[in-house]
Amino acid sequence: MDLTDTPTNVTILCAVAMVVGVFGVVIPFLPGLLLCWTSAVAWAIFAGEGATRWGLLALVTLIAAVGIFVKYAWPGRNLKRSGVPNRTLLLGGVLAIVGFFLIPVVGLVIGFVAGVWLAEIARLGDSKLAWPSTKHAIKAAGLAMLVELGAALFIAITWVAAVVVS
């Protein structure tokens, strides 16, 4: 393997970025899906050959777009159905960011749950009534993460197939 070969270097860098992107879905503040898509696009532009690169470019763009849409639409629809207002999620998001800096990594989850729960207590006036809404918000956040992880893995698998074919 000649490391001075530009397509080889691009492929190696894209592989590393793809792995980081897949892990970035579950690690806070790393744009996992975006990183996977960007890696595949960079490979298609700088190292891909012929129709393979254009097919990859179209397919990963479609996967990313569908993944992003479904990531927000599906959990959002479930939250609307369960009656959790956007204001509650906003407070959960704010406290998640605060929690991330107070307790690195796990503070993100703790802050989100605490924020949603506190917002629902303020809205409903009872901690027992607030807990079901909090559980719905936790499930929605988990569903969004699973959808994004699925899209990132699908992009990675598609990219590996394109690298093998070309």
C-alpha cells in the first residue's frame, strides 16, 4: 500500500471519520450523521471512480436526508400524541447542556431528564403526573438516537460497499 497515493489517503481519512461519525451519534456534541455523510461525500469527490462515486453520492445523500427527517418527525409525532409540549423539551435541552458541563457526558442525560421532569412539574403541578410525560420524552430521545444511528450505520455500510466495488 502506497501511502503517498492520494485516493488511498482519502479513503483512510474517510474511514476514520466514518467510525468517529458512527460513535458520534451516541457521544454528545459530535454531529455523527453529518460526519458520516461528509466522509462519504469527500470520498466520492476525491477518491471514488466512475459511476460508483455518483451512485454513492446520491444514495448517502438520500439516506442522510431521510434519517434527519425521520429523526425529528417520528419522535416528535409521538410526543405530540402524548401531550408533551415543546416548551418542556426546550427546558430539557437547556438543562441537558448545563448538565453536560457540570457532569461531563452523563450530565447530558441527567440534565435532560431533570429539565423535562421539572418543566412538567411546573406545568402540571404534581410530580406523579409529571413522570409519565418525562418517560415519553426519554423514549422519544432514545428513538431519535436510534434512527440517527441506523442512518449513520447504513451510510457506513453503503460507503464500505462502494469502496470494495471501486
